[in-house]
Amino acid sequence: MLRVLELRKSYPQRGIVLNGLSLELKESETIAVTGPSGSGKTTLLNLVGLLDRPDSGEILFREKLVNNYTVDEAADYRNRQIGFIFQDHLLLPYLTVMENILLPLSARQLEDDEYRVKVGYARELMERTGIMNLSSKYPWQVSGGEAQRAALVRALINKPSLLLADEPTGSLDAANAEILGNLLKEISSQYGTAVILATHSMTLAKKMSIIYKIENGKLVKI
Amino acid sequence: MKLSSRKLVLKSLIHYRKSAFNQAVIIMVLTAVFTGSLLTGYSVRQSLRDSAGKRLGNTGLLISSGLRYFRPELDSKLTAVTGIKTASVLETEGSVEKFGNGNRIENIKIYGIRHTFFTLNNVQGKFIDNVDAAINEHLARRLNLSIGDEIIVTHRQISDLPSSSPFAPSAGNIASHVFKIKYIFTEEEAGNFSLEIKQTSPDNIFVNISELSRNGKANRILIEKDNSFSTDEIFEKLKSILVPADLGLKVRHSERTGFNEILTGRIFFDSTLVKEIKSIIPGASPVITYLVNSTEKEGRLNPYSFASAVEHSLYPEVPEGNKILINEWLASDIGAKKGDTLSLTWYDPDRISDFEENQGKFIVHDIVKIAGKWNDPELMPEFPGISGRQSCSRWDAGMPLKTELIRKKDEEYWNIYKGTPKIFLNYETGKKIWASNFGSATAIRVPPDISRDEILNALTGSIEPVKCGFAIRNIRNDMINAANQSVDFSGLFIGLGFFIIASCFILLIMAVNSFLDSRRSQIFSFFALGFSNRKIKKLLLAENLIISVAGCLAGVFAGIFFNEIVVRALNGVWRGAVQTDTIKAVTGLVPSFAGFLAAFLTSITLQFIRVRKFLKEMQMGESREFKVINVKPELIRIISTLFITAGIILLLADYAILKEPLLSVSYSAGGLLFAGLILLWFFLIIRKEAPLHKTVNSELAVSRSYYSFYPARAVMPVLLISAGLFAVIITGVNRLKVNESSLSQRGGTGGFLLWAETTVPVKENLNTKEGKKAHGLSYFPAETIFFLQAKRLQGDDASCLNLHHVTSPPLLGIDPSTLRERKAFSFSTLLKEANPSDPWEMLNRTPGENIIYGYADQTVLQWGLKMRVGDTLIYNAENGEKLYIIIAGGLKSSVFQGYVITGEEFFSRFFPSVSGYSVFLAGGNPELTGDYRKILSARFNSYGINIMSTRERLEKFFEVTNTYLSVFMVLGGLGMILGVIGLAFVLRQNYNFRRREFALMLATGFMVKKIRKILLKEQIIILVAGVITGTLSALTATLPSVEKSTDIPLVSILTIIMAIIITGMTALLFAIRSIDKDYLISALRKE
Ligand SMILES: Nc1ncnc2c1ncn2[C@@H]1O[C@H](COP(=O)(O)OP(=O)(O)OP(=O)(O)O)[C@@H](O)[C@H]1O
Ligand SMILES: [Mg+2]
């Protein structure tokens, strides 16, 4: 489904971060990317999610070259195909949990029917992640773990084929990290979502089918 | 349920209401300044329009005969043919004195009116009899007059015959009357009636028109507004009803010669009128009769004979050229025969007041008997001081006659033949030597075959009013236009409020930035969730749109309030700017909306630019590239030291070398100091610390490590505060003042000591012995005064004291020779044709027929006239022709402000009826100025003299500019106060940038209190550095003024500085309070 070929990325102050990195990801495959801080995990995820552009190399999504997409095409690609979660839940403070979850639907025009289906889907996922009773709460009224689960639901609302999770448990305690890790794994297998997970945590990484490590700007399987 | 964009925007706004409110308030202030300024401009113009309308009352059109007069009954005739209300008035200037106590006001308006004036203005039941006067409320207040009081009114003699015309009697240039006040007219009763375009309240006296001149003449016809006639149509009607008598023309039949002749009350006919009459009556023939002072043949002299120049058609016997006929009486008196050459002398008709005598040689062609048409005393014009006198020695010919020359036989001739001319010559020859500015004929004779009635009929309805000096204008429109184009207070206040606007700009940018910055992570999540750029932009801009609209709406109301305050100030403390207290604050829809729109567009554009830039940055993956500053601190220090030292040396040198320190030098010193201090500040921030410091003062080290990386964040606020303060203090201190250089010959006073204006013109040339003697100025110290005297044509004051756009300023006619000799005054602009080393010479030049050059103050050109050098002013000359005055240059601010200066010779040619000088500059020994003043005011008391020192006159004009400077200082101070509020934003921003750093400090054992203290300290240092830099350099720049002058608004300046410091501190304290511990800790947790 996703093929990353010879990806290179450098920053003016830092120098080369990714140096000819390549990666293959099949449908519903889950992988973890580890590596020391500053090794380029976030950079890789951002490139795949088209939040950033590589210096050279190709990103093919379902055999389509995506890294030359226009800004608008990239946004649409993110909206339909990609789900993001970050270390920070990045929920909007002025929207309720439910509204936050439905936010990605506002990025494009939806028919009422379609919308209703999505709302149902959101309820299902919330039920599934145990945050159903929080739907009308505001982000600052819920715990960090709950917020991160809401962020996960938000990332999945458009049934993306690829979930990019950058240190999703970074600001969670062990118990909540465990819950989120399991959810990631279960939901991925249930809905057939591929996952790229960047993390320092080996416990979390082990929940994925393959574990990589970034070394000298390249992926190395562990 | 569905999350619409509208809901998203609203929820976000509610959540960020505090931030949104901040922005809205800034936008409100911006809108208030825009709207308020526009409303002030609107209010001023509306007030001017209103008061113009009220002054004119029911008058719409104005027919003016300029400096000439007509029969007042013309109004009734005009009403009869048009059916609209009209009123003849006599408008003149004068002075008024309360009977008994000597309180007196110069330069008031006197209106001679008829019943028609009341009809026109719908005033009922009022009647002004011969002894009555009505005054307006303003005058009543000023002179403390009430009904029943008696007043003495003085004005120049109203007469068809200009008093400077040849042989006009010397006595009686001044007319005085005593009136009893019968009414005090309110504004509704046309009490403030005025034809002048000026905003200040007039002082008016209304009397019966028949009282002001011997035959009750008028010079204006007021025509009801809202009539259906155009000016041209009215003029046609006027032409159709004009009979010779209206114009002071008389037709009489001479039994003796059989001729009919036309005479004018002015004695002399203008050449244009001669031509006009000749074209109407074929065969009409001009005659000019003049007084010959002496006729001499080889030592035998005959004094004072009249000579007539006549045309061949009526007097075929009279030869051409310099051949003349003399009568037998003269021939025998001086023993002249045919073929003898006689020497004749006469006064130059244009230089009568200088008693300039001309001389010519003529050959006796023949000698005629005193019989038939050679015995024609009617050829002598009806000089009021000559005709009908018992004896020649009793003549009042307006000039000294040598009575000792008059012999018994001369008296006998006078008794028998009266003014019968003794000499006849050809008209062309006579015209050459005796025609003058006043005209070219003393009578127009018509052959006997045309009867008197035929002449009267022919002249009725056929003379063009223009040719008799009539002009018509739509005065109402003119006044409204003048108000519409008056000084633009909108632009002025927007300009004066520059600092407020600039501060709002800076604040708004800061507020928008900090708003966006605080939402960086959210905007990032929009990206990550796949919102398109356009959508994100739309969401953000929608928020800004709402904020802007709210801010602008509130701003309009604040603007209405702002206008209210400004107008109140203009009528009060800032009265110097408008010279009146009658401005009313009005709220107009158009200016309010314009203010709203301007502010809205400004703020939304600004927000749009910021949002776009921000999104672009986000797109770049938050990678900000920092430019590493690569300057050597040592170099900065050296330059800074250099600048500061140079500034100080310059200032010291200024004082050490020059007796009177130059402002330009101190300005340079101030500028250098300013640059030096800013560089010093820059150096202090970027200098490398000695390694020791870390242990000494870790607090400051924290700040320094940040600012040495971002020096602009420390230098910019200091630069802004100090530059603003510099400008505000400088304008506050540097008010315009009359100094030594303006008192010098090249300065605004031209080196003259006194400025005087009289309401009644002084006929004599005060620089001549005779003139001085005539006015009792031939003794010490008066004899040491020398004058620059000017003839004056009334017009609308074009000085900065008048807010209106003026198109016909008063003219001065000045003989430029004194100015040329003294090289007096300086010019800021000159036409390239002018010789810069002798600019006054231009006044003697005429580049074409009816074209002359004029000078005016540069300020007058720019503000009052809205003209540039090379532009042309158009006047109606007295004889109805157009006079074009090319502006040849702009004077640097001078006592002439308000006037346009022309050469006297030309002035008199086009305005011969202005008979004498009304404006005087007096020079002499400066130590005797006080004595001069006393003497002149005593000698010219009856002329309605108004004297002030040239310094006072300049100061009066400076008051306007100085008021603007005060306004600028006050608004600038307000702007600065607003600006320092920005420091609070800077603090917040710095905090946001360094949050991680602080969180780390917190983790390593710093206390929140300490972090707050660090932030606060930094900004306070910045505030103080800005204030010190600005104040120090501004004081250096203005030291010479500060030192000398006593009227420096020190209190205001100190208040402003204090207010800036206090506001800055308060804003910072508020900002620091908003930084709480949890925020810091949450920042830490995320690391
Ligand atoms: N926008 C940027 N500008 C400059 N340098 C950047 C930028 N983003 C990342 N870098 C640098 O690129 C390198 C890789 O960063 P990246 O965030 O991908 O690392 P990471 O593996 O995710 O680290 P961590 O485990 O701490 O999240 C780092 O050294 C970082 O400093
Ligand atoms: Mg990372």
C-alpha cells in the first residue's frame, strides 16, 4: 500500500536527518519506528503524512506518487487516507469531545446521509474506546488518557487506510499507555488500518507486527 | 449537531474572547481616530456652511458695483421686472465709538439699508430712521451697547468722485455721524449679515442708506435666494432697466452752444464707457477739460486757466498736434501772437497726491474771441471745490494753489466768464497728457441734431452693466464652495493623530501575532486533519472579520465621542486653530461610514496579511530560519561612542562659538545623540559577557542570552518609544516664535516696527514733506518714521486665521522701490522669470495687457488660496475689465499674510477709486517704537487706525500653527501611551517564545516569582531606556529654545513622560499577572 523510496531530508541547522530511507507497508500492516531522540521519527511520519516535503525520494501511496501533490491535494489525502495522532492530543479546547471527533468531517462537504453514518461510526468507536460518556465534555474536563483516546477516534473517523501515530503515549502514564497501545492494535486489525507508530517505548513497539529502528537516516529492522 | 464553519468560528471566538476583545479594542481606537477626525472635518465644514447660510439670510445672488455707486432705487426697479425680492445696500467699513466713554472698535461693517432690506429678510415691523442705527449682538457685546445708547460711526466719505481724483476737494475724506441705537438685531433678524467669506462673527451697524452719502448711493444689490433666474438673466434684466441717472450720468442741454452733453458724477469718464456711449450714440464726442497751472510766454505768466481738448467733429477750428487756440483775453494777458510758442504746466493727473507737475510747449495757431462756442463756461467740469466759488483764491482743488499768483484780473475773468477755457487743443493731444486712471473725458458732447430725450432714450437699457463696473455672482454658492473647500480638518486630525494610528497599527500587529501564536498547535491540527489551506484561512479570517466589525462599530461610536471632545477643544483651548467658538459637533452618516470603512479595511488587510504569512510559515514545517547576527560588538561600541561624543561636542561648540545657539546645530547634536544612544543600547545587548558574570547575576544572564540572540526584540521597542517621545517633545518645545531673524530686514517683519491699518484711506504720501506736514508728523520723533504704505482693495482674508478656501483675497498696491532698496522680506518660492536678487522688481512688470504680477505668503498660497506660484488670480477691475494677477512668488511667513501684494502703479490703474493708503508698515528707530505707536494712533485716530507691532502681528499668525503643534503633542502623547501598552504584548510574546526555557528553569529549582521578575525587569529596562533616550536627545535638540523661552509647555511634556512610564508599568504588571504557574508547568510536562 505504501512505498517509500530513497527518502532524503535535511534541515539547514541539523544537516541530514533521513538519508535514503526506504520502507514498504502492506494493507493493514502495523509497524513501529524507534530510534533515539532526534533520529528522524517525526520527520518520517510528517513526510508520509505530507505535512512536510522530502528533499528527494518518492512516496507512493497505492502505487500513486503523492509527494508531488499540491497543497490542496495533500490536504485531501490527509483527510481521506491518513489519520494522525501525536504526543499532544491537539484537541481544540473550544469544542466538546464529540465535536472534536467530528471535526475532520468539516474539512469537506458531506451529504447529510453520509454525515449521519459517520456520526454512528463515531459513536461506535467511542463506545469501543470507552469514552462514550464524555462526548459533551470539553478537552480540559477529561483526563490525558481519555483525551488521547478521543484523538485516536478523531484520527479514525474518516476510516483512513493509514494511521500515523507519533509518540501517542508520550504524555500518558503506564496504565493509560497500555490501554491506548492495545486499542491501536485491536482497532487496526478490526478495521484493517495500517499503522506506523513512532515511539521510544519498546513495550508499545512490541504490539506492532514489525519493529524498525532509524540508524544513520535509514530504517533497520530489529 | 453538524459542525458548521459558522459554529466553529463562533465557538472559537467565545473561547478566545479575551484575546479577541483586546484586538477589538485596538481596532476600536483606530476607528475612533479615523471616524472622529472625519467627523471633526465634517463638523467644521458643516458649521462653516451653516454660518455662511445664516449670515447671508435670504440673499442668494449679489450684484456689486465694486468701488462705484449707483442709485439705490435700482432695487425696486429690478423687483418690478423680475418679481423677486431685491435690496440695495451700501456696504462700507468703518469704526464705531460708544458716545461718551471713548470705547472704540475698528474695522466694523456699516450697511446703509432701505426698507427693501427688511422685506428681503422677512423682518417685520422694523424701520430705521435717519438718526437710528441697528447693531448686531456681537458688536453690542463687544462695546457693551444697549438700545438707546449713542454711537459715533466713522467711515470714508462715500462719493462718486474718488477723493484722489484730480481736483477732488482735499477736505472731507472722513465722514462721521452720531446715531442712536434703536435695535439690536439677532441672527434671525439678519443681524449677522455678511458678504465676507470668513468664519469669525462680524460686527455690524445698520443705518439708513441716505445717511451715508450726500445722495444716498448704494454699491450692492442683494437678490433673494431660490429664485428661478440665472446670474446672466438677472444681469440682462439689470441692463434693461439701467437709466443714465442710475449710474450717476447726467444729460444736459447747453443753450450757448446748442450741444447736448453727458456728464458723470465721477467727473471723468472711463475710456470703456466713452467707447460704449460712442457706439450707442453716433457723433458723440469726448471732451477733456483740465486745469493748466501756468501759461507762459517769455516770462509773462498767466496762472490757472482751464484748457479743453475737443474733437475735430464738433470743433473743426481746433488744429491737430501741439497747435492750440487761445482766447483773446489770454493772448493779451501774456502778449501772445499767432505762431508763438507757449509753455504750459499742469499736474500729472495720476500723481496728483505727489503734486508732480508736467510741462509742455504748444504753438499758438490762432486767437479766438470769447464768444459763441468759445465762451462756454460749461466746459469746465463741476469740480465740487471749484465750480460755484466766489473767487479763484477760494478754490479747493485738492492741492495747494499759489494764491499769490492770482491777480485782480484773474478774479475778474472768473467773475465774468467762470471756468471758460482759455485754451483749446485737439482731443487726441489732450488725452495723451490729461487722461488718467480716472478716465479720458470730462464730458461727452453730442451734436445739436440729437435731442436730450433721444440721448436719454438711447442710453436707457443699452449700457452693458459690466462696462460700469457692475458684477454679479452667486454669493451663496461661492460661500458654500468656500466652506466645502475650507481647511481640511479631517486630514489635519488624521495627520495630528499620527502617533495614535501608528500605535494602533503596531498594537494590532502584535495582538494578531500573539493570537495566532497562541493557537499554533490548533492550526497545526487543522492541517493534520486534512483541512485545506483555503479552509483554514477562511476560518481564521472569519474570526478576524467578526472582531474587526465589532471593533469598528464600537469605534464609530467612540469616534462620535472623540469628535465631541475635539470640537469642544476647538471652541475652547484649541481655539487658536479655528479662531471662532461657533463650531458645532455634528455626526454625519457619510463620514461615520467612511471612518468605519477605512478602519475596517485597514484592520482586515493587516489581519489578512498576518494570517497568510503565518499559514505560510506553518506550511514550511515551522522551520524558522534565524539570521545569526554577525556584527562585532566592539565596532558598535566605537560608532556609538563616536556619535555620542560628536553630539556633545556639537552642542558645546554651538554654545561656545555662537552667541545665539543655532537650532539646526542643536538638532544635529540631538540626532547624533539619539543614534549614539540607540547603538549603545544595541551594544549592551549583544556584547559578550566576561565569563565571570554567570556567578554574579544569573538573572540578567538569562535575559541576555535570549536577547543577544534576538537583539531586535530589545532594540525595536526602545527605538519606537524613544523616536515617538523625541518627536512629541520636539513639537512641544519648538513652537513658532518671533525671533531676532524674523525682526530683521530679511525676516517676516521686513525690519519694520509697526503695522497699521486704517479704515479710511490716507490720501497723502506720508513719506513726503507735505504728507508728513498734513498729518502733523513733521516734528521729532515722528519725522524719523518712514513708511511703507499700501493701497488696499477689500477682499476675503486669506490668512491662516480664515478657514475658508478664498478666491479673492484683499489686494495691496505697494510702490516696490522701498522694498527693493531694503531687500526686505524673503521668498520661499519664486517664479523663474523673477530675479532672485531683486524679486520686488517683478511688481513693476506687466507681461501683457491686464496682466500683472503679485506676491503672497507661501502659507496663504498653500492653505487659503490653494494655489501655486505661476497660477493666476482673476479680479474685476473697476472699469469692468478683467485683471489677471500671476502669483510670482511666495513670501516666507510675513506680516503680509492674508494679502496679495501688487505694484502700486498697476493697482491704481485698475482700481483708481481706491483713493489713498490704508495699510502701513512703519520703520525707524526701534527704541522709539512706543512713541511712534502713540503718535500714529493719535494722528490717525479719526481714520480708524489699528496699530500693532509687527511682532504682534506675526505672533497672531503663529498662534494657529502653534495650536496645531499643541494638538499634535497631546495626540502624540496619547499615541505614545497607547504604544507602551504594546510592551505588555511583547512580554507575552517573549514569554511564549521562551516557555520551554522557563519550564526548564522551573524544573531546575527556579521559582515562578523569579521568572516573572526576570520578564518584568527586562521590559521595564526597555521602557526606561526608551524614555531616557528619547527625552535626552530631544532636550539636546531643543536646548536653545528650552533655555530662552518661557512659554514651553513643560508641564504637558512632563505629564506625557510620566503617563508613558505609568501606563507602561501598569500594562506590564497586568501582563505578568496573566502568566501563571500551571501554564509553565504544563509546558514543562510536554517536554
Ligand atoms: N523544522 C525543523 N527545523 C530544523 N530542524 C528540525 C526541524 N524538525 C526537525 N528538525 C531536526 O531534525 C532532527 C530529527 O527530528 P525529529 O523530530 O524527526 O526526531 P525524532 O526522532 O522525532 O525525535 P524525538 O524522539 O525527540 O521526537 C532533529 O535533530 C531536529 O532537531
Ligand atoms: Mg518525534
